[in-house]
Amino acid sequence: MAKKVLITGASGLLGRAVYKEFSSDESWEVLGLAFSRASGNLRKVDITSSEELTKVFDEFKPQIVIHSAAERKPDAVEKQPEATRRLNIDATKNICELAGRTGAWVLYISTDYVFDGKNPPYNEDASPNPLNKYGVSKREGEVTALEVSKENGVLRVPILYGHVHNLGESAVTCLFEKVMDTKNQCVMNDYERRYPTHCADIAVVIRQLSDQKLKDASSIGGIYHWSGDENMTKYDMAVVMATSLGIPTSHIEADKNPSVGAPRPYNAHLGCERVESLGFGRRTPFKDGIEPVLSPFTGK
């Protein structure tokens, strides 16, 4: 009998990669939920609606729930706290309670922004101290998921990139618009340290944890981290993008000042010992991962 996984936010950057990873394994039956971008095999569901969610759980009866739907843009969260709460916290509680009633395991996708970035690296048991409302809301979501059931899981991830529908979809790929415009100065932040991570690598870890959970339920639960291991600023990323695609770099200039807008952690490097100790994980080097992601946008 097929294993059954429900994926929220399945039309998003990470959600698409997770949906693809599970769908490529014939042992899994996959249902992806989306809302504003629901198309193809994805089911349109408003996860802030208790009624719609209940219907999904009653009909599909998942064993695993990957909860990746969230408001992810820190500056948007600062401006829309109530909408963010409904999506990042209230919907999480509802999903976890429904999962509890049906015996499903929830893996809640969180962020390195739960840390202040002052004392890296951060292991799974490090004390969170988010600097902005986005980090606060994701930390509250973590607490909610684990309060409903201590058996649930949390996976914290850093800045992500992967195959995008448009360059603005990722905080990494959005840099490429300026990188391509060689006629104008391209100023890139060279202050905050980041660890860009390919969504497909995160998806592999999520599937591995899910497979192991169904093999041995007691062996999987609590907080996990997964991250690339290359320490880069957005300036560093921009230079790699340019060189990997044969674009000059002379117009790219480093800005040594902290980012404007919602405060960001300086270096929230995630220690990934719990996943590594299981023998799980995959890390795609940034230069290898970013080139095929960006090449469709070069116009060549």
C-alpha cells in the first residue's frame, strides 16, 4: 500500500521541489495543496479555512504532512501581521490538530531567522532569538507544532533557491536582474552572511526524514536543520552568478552596510548534526546549482 504525503504550499519554491521529490518515488501517493497558484495536479485549498482543511484530511488520510505554506518575505510580514498570523501560526495549529486526530506526522518548515545571528553556528537545541516579525511568527509556528504533539518535527532552512517561474521568486535569484544589467552599477549587500541552499537538496532531506519516520516512528521527531555549507554574502552570490554564466563582474559593487528594512541576522549558520548523524542529506555546490536555474533567463 502506498505511503501518503500531504504537502501544503506545493506551488511555492520549496513546495514544488518537495512535490517533485515525493512524486518521483513510486512508493508515495502525493497530494499537493495550493491556493493562489493552484494548477495541474495541485488542489486549491485555503489552509486558513478549518472546513476546507478538515475535508482534505478526511478524504486523503495522509500519514505525513509537510507544512511548507507560509508568508516568507520579512518585509511583507512587518506590514501584514494579522494575515501572517493566520497563515504562519493559526493554520499550523489547525493542521497539527487534524493530523493528530488522524495519526499523521507533521514536519513544519521553519527558518534560520529564528536566530539573532550573533553566535553561529546554531545547533538544533540553540535558544531562538528572532530579530524581526517574520522570525517571531515562524518561531511561534514551531512552538505550536511541537505543543500539539512533541512527536511532530521542525525543519529549519536558510535562504533558498531553485528552479523559479520568475527571478523574483527567490531572494537569491532576484539578484540576477541587476547582475545581467552590465550597463549600470550593481550594488550588492556584502555584510550579512548567508548559506544559499538548493530546494532540491532540502526536498531530499524531507523525503528521507519521512521515510524513516514511517519505518521507525520513535527515531524521528523534534527539531532538525539543513543548510548548504558555503558562507556567502549577496555580493559573493552575484559574482558567482556572473562568472558561471560568462557575464562581466566589473559593474558589481560591494555594500558593506547592513540591509535596510526588517532587521536581519548577521550570520545564522545552521548546524546540521541531527540530519548528518542519520546519514541523510545532500549539498549541491552553489556554482553548480545556480547556473541551470538562471540560464533560462539570460536570453541566450
